[in-house]
Amino acid sequence: MRRAIVALGDVVLRSRRADRRTTRARQWRFHVFTEPNPGGFVDPDLKQREDSIKDMVKSLSKKEDLAGCRAANGGGCRVEILGRGREETGAELTFGAETSKEKKAALRARLVVGEYSTELVAQSDGRILGQWGEVAGKLAKQIEKWVDTNYAKIIERRGKKSQE
């Protein structure tokens, strides 16, 4: 009886390892980057974009079939961080006699696969702590959804590229 349980446990472990290898082989790698400022100057905006690169790499790597990396990987899948900041939501906030426009943390990026590109925007839910990580997570979720929707087309494109 013990041998059967040990053997069964060994088979389960082997299948989990095989599943992990298969998942890694199917993983979509995205080069996450931002364009430097003209002349190579550093300013607060560039520093914020670079912080968002770290957040995006971390968020993409948490997804099962996605991975973010800072180095160009030659796979043709890229995420360019265009900017981040506080953007108006269209809602108004009233404090006593004063009214102001509501602003939330937002991250703008461009998803590029081959010649195709689309701009993505994610906004926070209004939390104060961890808002940039939250926004990067939302953007990673949009990318994951895009990959799921366009999976067949990406595979077709990769097949054509490998035949060349």
C-alpha cells in the first residue's frame, strides 16, 4: 500500500513539473521600456516612467502565461510606458463650499506586437497607498486579456516568422 501511494505521489510530482515546463514554454515575454528624454536628460517624469517599468515587470510576471523583462527579447512583444500621473475622472468632489475635479492615478502605455500597436490606459480605484502597483496590475490584466483574445493571430504570426 505504501509503495502505491509513493508511486502515485511521484507521478503527480512529475506531471506538475511537466505542466510548469509547458507553461514556461507558452509564456509570452514582453519587453517593458520607456523612451529616454531627448538629449539624455533626467527629470521627474522619466523617473516616474522608470518606476512604472519596475511595477509592470513585476505585475506581468505574476500572470501565469505572461512575463515582463527590461531587456529586449527579440520576441516582438513590447510594452512602452508613455507616462503616468493623476488624471481627471470627470467626477466632482465637494468639500463644504469648495468643489474640485476628482483625479486618480493613471498609467498610459503602448502595446506593440510586430507592426500592430494600441494604447492602453489604467486608472486606480482611488486608494492612496500602493496606487502605482495597483494601476500596473490593471494594465497587466488588460495585456493578458489582449493576449487571450488574439492568441490565434499571435501563434500564426510566430509560425510565419519562424518559417522565414
